[in-house]
Amino acid sequence: MPTLDREALARLADALAREARERRCFMEVCGTHTMVIARYGLRQLLPATLRLVSGPGCPVCVTAMADLDRVVSLARRPEVTLATFGDLVRVPASGTTLAAERARGADVRVVYSPRDALRLAAEQPGREVVFVGIGFETTAPTTAATLLEAEQRGLTNFSLLSLHKTMPAALRALLDLGETPLDGFLLPGHVSVVTGSECYRFLADEYGVGGVVTGFEPQDVLEGLLTLVRQERPAVAIQYRRAVRPEGNRVAQGLLAEVFEPCDADWRGLGVVPGSGLAVRERHAAHDAARRFGLEEAGPSREPAGCRCGEVLRGVLDPVDCGLFGRACTPGHPVGACMVSSEGSCAARYRYRGLQTAGGAA
Amino acid sequence: MCLALPMRITAIEGSTATIAAEGLEQECSVLLVPEAKVGDYVLVHAGFAISVIDEAEARETLALLREIGELGEAGEDEGADA
Amino acid sequence: MSKGDERVLLGHGSGGRLYRDLVREVFLAAFANPVLERLGDSATLEGPRRLAVTTDAHVVQPLRFPGGDIGRLAVAGTVNDLAAAAARPLALAAAFVIEEGFPLDALRAVCESMAATAAEAGVSIVTGDTKVVERGAADGLFITTTGVGEVVTGHDPSPALVRPGDVVLLSGTVGDHALAIIAARGEFDFRLEVRSDCAPLWGLVEAAVTAARGAGDEAALRFLRDPTRGGLTTVLAELAEESGLGVEVDEEAIPLAPGTRSACELLGYDPLTLANEGKMVLVVAPGAAEAVLAAVRATPYGGDARRIGVVTDAHPGVAALRTALGTRRVLDMPVGELLPRIC
């Protein structure tokens, strides 16, 4: 496995400085890329000609307020044990958070894997265990597999609230907005483990924008950027070849098709993007929390006053340029999701900010 | 999105594998990677292995990184076609 | 949310920003006095003998974990708060809140652990209190320990004494205790080689004081603090904030146990924000730094001690980390509850 190699990094940074002659703007669309870039201060290694912006790659951040309110409504039911990834616990819903609900008596459990939620259901047959399925194509197969296991084992008290979203349609919607001229994408490494790279071909073919499926070590990111810089014409390539195949993971894709069907999804920042969500199919309705609990269709979302997460998520507003950033909105008192989620652009910029002295601006 | 760690498979029983990283051991499901075998490195996300890491590609990435460095050092006027 | 409806959150107990806010807004506001306002780990009292006093509540779950138990934690935690004031522990008091139905054998085991740890630190538990509450009201057992110590130095180690050029030492690996607890809770299904580092550190601090005296000036030992809840980043951020100076540490110099690295990558934790119960941060004047480091390394719990950074007049009030790539970023106190990053 590539480990941190300062020399290789230095050479990659030099190559970038030499070869990125024209001004280019690249976007990354994966929360883990946002984190790695901020954690290692990779922007400090890039030449001034290269601008790297964050897009809608944090699944928590792009979850609409109305969907978060549905999660809270489930948590408030006395018979429900709500199992969730840790990322969701502090995200602001309308006037509350899951942490606040827990303080008021809601049964909210943080889990590492959807299978942990299944274990809770098996251990507590008297409770309704609902797992909040958040995440893109990396995570959706794991919840799909878990739902099927619940069926096989007859765990009728386990259900899934699917808030899963898929990337390609969102990228299309983003480009259709035409707000920022983008010269290329760093494409999400682990989403692509599942989807493969073919699903991004339209970026090059229809929009003339290249994309490189990139891994998560600092070397990977710099190599991904260099590959984009070197593309003579827009194309989709894989830098993360040790984990991603062009066809993706067929078994995972099969599970997705078995359990889910495409639906419209509401993305903070993009609005409703047709066909970009995953809904549990009718034949698995017994384990679909939305049907089981008669959840209303999520209505329109209302953002907190002054919150500009939507613009940050589209890559048109740099977090530091938001009036609330670092003042009314900090990790301690977050206004919007981008500041709470550890993969959110604002949180990454704030927590891993460089030093504002000569020799170290983030 | 997508925190996933490369871990080595030390045992497989059915669709559950025992996986290890330095100082750490746990189980994960290998349902999504039926081709995985003991000794393979897999990417583990949320309790599931999602990909078998291709060691040859991993080594090639390292070699490529070195190559980029060497070509880069060869001259000032490198074009974008190396 | 109206003010009347505000609740205490788990995050308020985690040692980071939320915790500090609670202390200021509720406790300081009510108890206001100059000694408390210093918000040190222990309070030094004026008088013919310079005494330090400190108190800690211990609510760990599970009660036993690899490397220790609530008893060892209770004694070590209080001894270490005194040690951070350069105070030799003189006496401990322990108050027990026990849940009805708690097995006596388990209680005896906890007390044996406390006695052994106290003996190690050369101190006794001289008084105490016991209350029993109804089943369900106390999570098994809560222990509050109060300690009194005598400051052995002529000065009080404090951020105010720190100067640019001072060396930052860390007595060993970080993140061990928090991860041992997480693993022991069994919420995440993994087996970790990491054990809690829970240990009394008076011996280590005494060795540091002796070494500083030997190097010419005991006041070279400028500042001491144990990185418990909130981790190393909290201590460094507090040091920078309270001293008004900059602190810069080197990521590669910070020792981590192998299992710590893996577990943190798997769960998305930053090891620098995780709690420790047997570590000390020491800030030492440059002239005595090598001698103090050598002395600490020679103690039973200081074998992995390293120089990790330096105090600087660049970026005043800010603690910074130099990453393995040579880039730099700011170290903040973590906000609140530790949540694993997964998706």
C-alpha cells in the first residue's frame, strides 16, 4: 500500500507547478476527499493556477432539512430505537438535533455498520429498530445486504429509512446549472468501487469535462490532479486502479438493483434531482421504514436564516466567504450541515484551517 | 463519503471474514466480494469488504509516482504529454 | 429552543469546547472566585504550606477495561491533577455512589485496585463517604475522589510562565485509554491490542522536577497538564490560549500505539482528541529540556516520552500542527461528543 512518501509528494507538487500553466478549476465531490485535502493542507502544495473547490460530496450535508425532520419524527416515537451513523447526530434539523432528542429521552444509537443495527433488532424483539440509510453508492449496498439479511432471518422489527442518493444525476444537475466553469472532476474513489467508471462517461462526452477516479492518500489526490492537468482532451480515467475497476462491483450493483429503485431526491443546494435517490422497492416494503411508519412525503425544505450551505455545496461559495463562517457558525455552534458533518466543506476548512500568517494560508 | 480502510483477510467462514490491520482485528462481511481469499487485502467500509485491493496495481502506482518524479526532473520544458 | 428548554448534552461532558462553555456559563457564573477562575486542574491555596486541592468524578463504563478499572482511574486521575500542579499527593478522599444490587465482590475488587494505585503513588485514602441509590440510578458505581497535595516547587507551573523557545514534551503514546474503553464497550465489534494507559504520574513529575533542579533551575519546568478528556489538542489549544503564545507540534513526533492508528482510521477519530489517563504534557525551558526528557524516559510510565514541539511567538494564541507533509494546520479543542466518522 502506498504510504506517506514525502519525496513522491514533493515531486508530484513540482510536476503540478510546472505543468499547470493555465488557470484551471477542478471540483472534488467526495467528503473523504474534502477531509484528506484539508487534513494534510494539500491546497498549500498546489500552484496558484489550480483552484480546487468542494462540491456536493458529503452525504450528510446534502440531506435536505425536510428529510432530517422525518428522521427526528421517527426518533420521537417511543417504540423506535433509531440506529444511525455518528455523522448525523449533531446535524441541525428544524429546531433540534438527534443529540438534543436523545437528551429528551429518544432512543438514538450510534452504529458503525448497518449490521450493528440488525444486531440491535435481534437483541430487542420488542423494539422497532430503524436504521437511517445515509450515504451514496458506497454505503447503499451495505444497507441493501442488511435488509436482505433481515428478511432471511425474519427480523420483522428491523426497517430501513433510505435517504441514499446516487452521484451521476447530481453531477449532471450541477453542470446544467452552469454556475462555475469547471475544467474537471476528482471523482469519488469508493463510490466508484461500486459503480465503476463508465457511469461518468457523459461528463466528457456531453459536457466536455474530464474526470479522474481518485484514491484517498495525499499521493493519490496529487496524482489525480496531475492526470487531469495532463489530459489533452476531456476523458474519464481511473487513478485509483488498485481498488476500482471500470465495471465496478457487480455483486454490489446487483444488490442495489434487488433492493432499491431510483426515485427523486431533494439535495440541499441542488433542489430535487430526478432519479438521484434510492427508494426501497415494493417487494421489500415490510422493511421500508417510510411505508411502515406512514411517513409523509418530505415537503419543501426551509434552511436556517443566513445559511448558505447550498451555495457551498455547489462550489460557488468558498466557506470562508460565508458571512456566518467562524462567527455565528462554528463546529461548536453550527448553523448548517456543512459545518457539522466532519466531511462538510465548512467543517473541514474550519477544523483544519492553515495559519493566517505569512507562509501558511489554507 | 466513504471512509474505508485496507485490511488483510486472515480467515473466512461463510460470508464472514476475520480481518486485521496493525494492532486491530475484527469481522466483516465478504458478501460483496465473493472472490476474496485469505491473504487478500480488502477495502472495508461500514462492516463490509467492498473491493479486493489489487496488489500489482498498488505496486504500479508506486512505480508510476517515481517515474513522474524522474521525468519531471529531466527538464524545465516538459509538455503535458509525458 | 427557548432558554428554559435547554438540556445538558453528552457533549457537555467530553472535555472540549461545549464543556468549557458549560463551566463558564453555569459553574463559574454561580461560584465566581479568583481561584476558580484560573480553571486549573487543581487549585493552589495560599497559606504557610502551599497546598493544592482537586476533585474528580469518575463515571466510566464499563467499570473494568483492559489496563485498569474505575478504581485505578479514580486514584490516578486525582494524583495526576495534583502532579500537574507539581504537588506531591498528601491524602485522598473518596465518595462512592453505589447502585443497589451491585456485587460486593466487584466493590472489593475496585477498592483493592484503588489501594494498589494509591500505594504506588505513596498516598492513602484517608476519608470517604458512601451512598446507595435505587437500581437504575447510578450505572453500577460512581466514584468521586478529592485529593490534597503539597506543591514541591517554589513556583506554580502555569501557562503564564511559558516563553517562546520553550520545549513541549509528551510523556508517551496518546489515544490509548479512549480506544480501550470504546473497545471494551463492545459497541463496535473489534479486538484491539490497545490497553488503557491509566497510571499515577507523581513519580514521573517528581523526576522532572529533580532533573530541572539538577539542570540549574526548577522554574525551568514551566507548565504541566495531563491530556484527559479532550485529548492532546485540548491541552495544546488551552496552553496557547492561556499563555497568549503560539505552540507548534510535529505530527510525526507524536507517538501512537499501532492499534491506535488502525482503529482511528477505521472509525474516523483523530487520536489527538482522544482521552488519556496516564500521560503528561510538560513545557520546559530549553536549557533543561534534554535533562527533563531523559529523566522522564527513565520512569516506568515515561518510556515513550518525546519532544513533540516548541512554544513560539508566531501565531500568538494558536496551537498548530505541522503535518507529515510539512504543511501546517490549526489545532482546536474538539467540540463535544466523540462520534465515529463512518459515512
